[in-house]
Amino acid sequence: MVEIEPAVADLAPTADQLTPYDEARLRLYLRLLDAEAEGADWREVARIVLKRDPAREPGRSRLCWSTHLSRARWIAGRCFGEAISPGTRKSRRK
């Protein structure tokens, strides 16, 4: 069973392929991209989307936000096809 809102690690993955962590958090990545498009303040996004407290832990919160936003951009730019069709990923690999 997939969690509706799985826990968020302090750092997003940096692998050059979509990971199980990424797949479980595609909704989160979309929310981050939407917030960025709307010009939302990173602190508000960290608090609401990432469940971090930027007032108490500004460094940890900002790092979590920035790495996950960066990962969201990467997925949107490079892996969008895999992200929306995870079952086809294996057939593309040799």
C-alpha cells in the first residue's frame, strides 16, 4: 500500500534515475513545482509541503526544500515520461 503523504527525508535523492523514494513522492514534487510557479515563499512551502519548521530549524528546512525542489525540476526536465509511466521504465533499459 502506498502512503498518501510519505515521510520526507532531509535530502532528496541525487541518483541519475528515478528512485523508489521519488516514485512515492511524485505528488510532493508536483506541489513543490506548483508552489515555485506561484512564487510561494520557501518557508511556507517547507512548513506545509515538507512538514519542516523553518522558524526552529531554518538551515535544515531550507536544505530539505532546496534539494527536493531541485529533484522536482530534474524529474520534470529529464524523467517526466518515466514518472508518469513507471511500468515502462524497465522495458527501456538494456
